[in-house]
Amino acid sequence: MKKPHKGMICLDRKSKLYLTLFTSTFYISAVTFGSGYVIIPIMKKRFVDELNWIDEDEMLNLIAVAQSSPGVMTVNASLLIGYRIAGRFGAFVTVLGSVLPPLVTISIVSMFYDAFCDNAVVRAVLMGMQAGVSAVISDVVFKLAANVVKEKQALSLFVMIGAFIATFYIKINVVLIIMFCIILGVLKSLFVKGESGN
Amino acid sequence: MDLLMLFWSFFQIGLFSIGGGYAALPLIKNQIVDINGWLSLDGFADLVTITEMTPGPIIINSATFVGMQVAGFPGALASTLGCVTSPCIIVSIIAYFYFKYKELPVVKSVLAMLRPAVVALITSAGISIIVLAIWGEHGFSLNTGNINFISVVLYAAAVFVIRKFKLNHILVIICCGVIGGVVHAFS
């Protein structure tokens, strides 16, 4: 399958677009373990770095929106990405793509889960996949952090380091961190630029 | 009746879980063990193990697992649908406002503050996953006995391959799994 070039999503290629959206979210959901923050870097790699369908800032915005909403963050993020790229049907396709793999996997696993959990080879394969997932995340994290540093905005840098310390060491509830950033953003727009936020 | 109860329980879990899968675990336990008695506490521990061992979001994994145990595949479908419905409605509403107002100065400023925080959250989760992959469930320690050397080698090789050759990341993950299995079979 030929990859579409930057911003060249032709209308007559709509079905191809939906197919790519579906297969991308399907594969990502099928091989990625753990919380939304693990799946999202891999989505970023696919939709921002490989397909060039969303720019990095917009992707981070969408993640922030997905994070601030209740529910499964991966599904939220898939929905937003699908909607952003291909409207309502795009959102439906990406949600379906990210929900199907766990639904099928767990349905099968739960039928004979004793044998599954105790199987050493299964464990070894899963451990190997986890190492691979870690590698992909390292790559994404490194690039994202480097870009924040490159911006040379003292406040952004402060927020990034502060938020990291707050979640990783102090283990503050993520909701509080998000709320703090929202307040900080509102205050900044009120005082620093002198703009009112109507 | 079971199907409806499954849908309703996971609808609530989907609605009230903010902040990702691990934050939802107490909520899931409350609904499944305490309120509905679908699983014993032991069964819940199994559920946590399986959801962590298998790919996919924790909430969906739990929903499918509990649904299967209670009412077979229709149950799995009902509970999974339940935990996806409410967030999808809410996110659609928020998305509508996001796409409509994202150019407003105040919204732009808020998003500019949220972006570095999101990077920090991803970093934090990423480090936890790396620690889990290399040191296992015991967490980071200086004792080299806990280090899984196969994982270290796979991790280093995967980072190198991704950065140097820009290989497809899903291919890399699957290869790591296969190599892990093969190495185990021959050792």
C-alpha cells in the first residue's frame, strides 16, 4: 500500500483513508500493553511521524483533550484522531479499530486463562514485546521532550519538569495536574499578553 | 438481565474513570467484586494479571474478561459497549468545542500549558514501562540479579533499529516478542 503524501488526502481515496485509519488503530491496539500513555506515543509515531496527517502540537492538544475526558484514554484519543482526519465516520472507524483487538484477545484468553498465565513461552513472548514497546516509547519521549526544550520557553520547561516530578515522584493525581495547567494557561492569557479570554 | 447489568456497570466505570486504566482499577473492583459479586477477590487479581499481560486498554480488557465470565461472548460485547459509550458521547461534545474554539487566545494559552504537561505524563508512564520490562515487577533496584538481560538486549537493539533505520514500530514490537519466545525455547 502506497503511503499518502503530506496533506494529499484526495476525496476519491476516502475508502483507502478509512482503511488506513482502521488498520493503524487496530495494529496499535493489538500490540500495545498498559495505560493510554503507552499507546498514545505509538499513535503519535504513526499519525505524526509516519503518515504526517497531524502535526505534533495538534496531537498533543488532542491527547490533552482525551486525557481531560472520562473513560478509556486510548478510545478517546482514537476518536479525536479519527474525527480530526476523516470526520464522524473516521471517528467510528478508529474507535472500532482500537476496541476490536482487546475484545477478541481477551475473549479467547479468558476461555483458558489458567493455561495462558502459567505458560512460560507466552510469558517470554510478552516480555519480549514489552521490551519492544519500551523502545518505541523511549524514542517518542526523547523527541517530544527535545522539542519542548528547543522552544526555549521558560514556562513550558517549568511545566514539563514540574509535571514530571509531580507524577513520577510525588504521584499526584493527574487530574490535579491538568487542572493546574488549565488555570496557569488562563492566567497567562489574562496577564502576560493582556488579552481577555472572552 | 445479566447483559443489561453488565452494560450498566461498565457504563458507570467508563463515565467516572478519569486519568487512565490504573486509576479505574478501584472503580472496577467496586462494581465487579463489591456491588455485583461477579468475581471473587482472587478472580479480580487474575483479571488484573491478564489485563496487564495482554495488549489493549485496561478498562476494555477488564470489561471483556468480566463479560465473558458472566455471560459468554454476548456479555463481553455488552460490557465493552458499556464502557465505550459514555466517554464517546462526552469526548464528541468536548471535541466539538475544541475544534470550534481552539483558535481563541485563552484556549490556545491553556493548550500551550497542557502540552508540556502531557509530555511529562507520557515520559513518566514510559519510564515505568521501561523499568517493568527490564527489572520486572520488583521495580528499579541496583541489584543486578533482578535484571532481565534478554529484555535489556532486546530494548537496546530495538532502540537502535528504530532510530537508525526508522523501521515500522509494530514490526519491531512483534519481532521482539518472537525473539523473546525463541530465546526462551532454546535456553
